Amino acid sequence: MHDETTAVPGAVDDLRSQVAGTVVAADDDGFEDARHVWNGMIDKKPLAVVRVANEDDVAAAIDYARHRDLPLAVRGGGHGVAGYGTVDRGIVIDLGGLNRVEVDPERGVVRVGGGAVLADVDRATVPHGLAVPLGVISRTGVGGLTLGGGVGWLTRAHGLAADNLVEAEVLTASGERVRANDREHPELLWGLRGGGGNFGVVTTFTFRAHPLPPVLHGVNLIYTEPHWRTALAAWEEWTRDLPDAMQAIATFLVPPPMLEAGDDPLLILASAWADPEDRGSSERLVDELRRQAPPDVEEIEGDWLTWQSAFDAMVPKGSRGYWKNTSFDRLDEEVIDVVLRRAAEQRWIGTGIDIHHMGGAFSRVPEGATPFPARSARFWLNIYGFWQDPADDAARTDFVKGFAADMAPFATGGQYVNFMGYEKDADWRAAALAVYGQEKLDRLVALKRRYDPENLFRLNHNISPG
């Protein structure tokens, strides 16, 4: 049994000589910045943060933690709301230096370092007219996003980030260097496509890339509260027959001051079109929604990089965060009543409510092809709290929990680990069963026993080996 309180005075001295990167300990300048992740509610003090320079550094840090029985955290972008990219009195492997992105436009594949963030990938692929399906906040780490699934603006067109993962280079708990693809370690590749960071440290991801429209047709139709019901009902009807190329997300939030959009909560019906050959259909489809529910304000964006980073400033590092999510299949009057009642209660800057329209390519991936759950889900709800004042912790967390509880009767069983906040003293076996179901969980446990039998990689939404 690992002791999470274990600490060895002066234990990092040897580690410094074993890595080419930088080891930041408590007495070093920059330690305060190095120890923090995005979620300001997570306040951990590691023994050391290892800012790795190469794969050998990753191997050295794994070996160091394992042989000294120190808890080990792995950090890609550090943006995960659960805050598992840091740890008390243990070792943090910070992959941020491994952020190289290599684009092969001839083969349509992209190799991405384990420390890259979404913006690194987008900046590299856009000049080639390509995109990898990723998330919606450009500062998010590619690694954590992909290993949990990866829902974003190309999900209906091309599937999850995990669905587009064709190969991964992994360092396991024993120090073995493994290449997982359809020919080598295919079962491990299966587990990495949604099973989280349970099986090792992925130092390189290789993705399929897809053609990007030369000019993005991204549209925000914005509604004030008197028009919410009409707009949301029209949106539900509009989503029933959308082509795969159209991704739609309905968002409720109080706009931050930087947007100069007032102090009242707004409904934003956002859509983005992914077919580079057909711009006219996008304009026609948005026109249909616009006629059914005329917006109070409308914004159009044509640049993919701007669209991908539009919400970055709303959730700066150090924000305090707690999230919950669920999948559901109907957005009828009963469900709309719950959503609108809760959205109207939310009068502060610092909580957002997203309803992702699923289906399309996402739904055509067979249920057992990846660990990701609920492929048949029509919608996915994410309630994401992000606030700045610790005095608001209880009220904001209670709001998220209360909203999730109100939606529970309509849930269809899916939980997305990247949208799950930290739960103190949680029974993660029960949580894993709720996410994956028994059949997938059994496969994941078997993988865990093979690649990490001592559960070294346990600071995550954990799959226990026993």
C-alpha cells in the first residue's frame, strides 16, 4: 500500500543529476508557479516538479518515484478540473517541454508531444489546411484531453480526439517503452482512447488530421432571457436532422466584463461548420435556425484559431473550479423547464452550462471500440463552475451539484471523465463502474494489471488493478 504522505528530506538531490531538464523543489525560485495547476482549489505541495526535457527524463522520474514509494503525478497542460497534475509530498512529471508538433500533410497525420496544448497543434496544422479534432479551450493539454476522450468542435464531423488517435508512445511504470497502435499493443491503444492516464506516460501522440474549411463558418446566435424558451426549443428541433459537418453547442452564462455584454445571463447557440467543400449548406442551416428563433445579437467568426481560443480568457489559470456532467437524449418541455430554471438562477460570473449536440461520426463508433461511454447519447451536459473568490466555494459547488441532481432523472448513463471535478474520499471503483460499465471496466482493469500492477499511476480518475 502506497503512503501518500511519504516524504524523504533532501530526496531530490540525486534526481537533479539524473535528468537533463529542470527539477524545481520547495526552496527553489519558481516553485510556487511550478506546483500549481489551473484549478486554484487544488493546493498541493510536491516534493519536486520535474520539467522534463526528453523521454529519458520521464523514465528517470518514474523510476525515482517508484523506487522511493513516492506518489507520482503526471501533468500535460495542467488544465484538468480535477487537478491531478500535482500532488502533496511526491513527484510531478511536467511534460510541458515536450510540446513539439510535426505535421505530415501527405499522410494526413500529426505527431504531438505529450506536453503540447491545443493551441500548439492548431498553429501547426492550420497552415496545411488541416485540423485534429480536439477541445474548445486552446490552453488545454492534448494528452489529458485525448486520454479522457476529447469533445470539441469537430466531434460530429470526425469523432473524439481519442477516435483519431492512431498511435501512442508510452513509458510504463516498469520503465518499458511501448509503441501502441493497431499492430503493436493494440489493447493498450484501446485503453488509451478514453481510459485516462492509468497505464503510463504518453510522450507522443499520433493523430489523423482532417481538411479544415479555408474560412470557418462559426456563428454565435445570442439571446436574452425572455427569448430562451423559444430559442432552446427551436434549437432542439433544428439539431434533429443536422449533417455531420455541423457542430452545435448551447451555452448559458453571465458574460465576463471584457465582452461588454451586460450583467445578465445569456443563451448562446454556437455552431461551427467542418465541410471544406460546402459553405453554402452551413449558411442555409444557420438561416433556418435564425428564422425560427431570431437572435438578439449575432456574431460570425471566420478564423479557426480565433474560434478555438474564444473562451480562453474566461477561465484563467488559478480559477477555482468544480464540474459535473451527464449525457441525455431528450430536450423536451420537461427537461427545458429544469435547464431554464437553473440557468436563470445563475446570476454570477463564473459558471457556464454547455449542452453539446452529439451524434454524427461520434455515434457511429461502435460502443465497444473505445472505453468512452454512451455513444448513442444525443446530448451531453457540462455544468462548469469557475470562480475566483474562495469564499464562493461552497455556494458555487452546491449550485453545480444541485443542477446535476435535477438532471439525473433524464440521464442516459454517460459520464465524461474530463468533465468530472475532484471528489474528496470518492469511491473511484464505483465511479469507474458508473463511467465505463462492467464490460469495459473489466478490460481496463486487465490492462492496468498488465501495465501498472502497483497502481503507480493512480492520481487520475483511477482504474484500480485490484
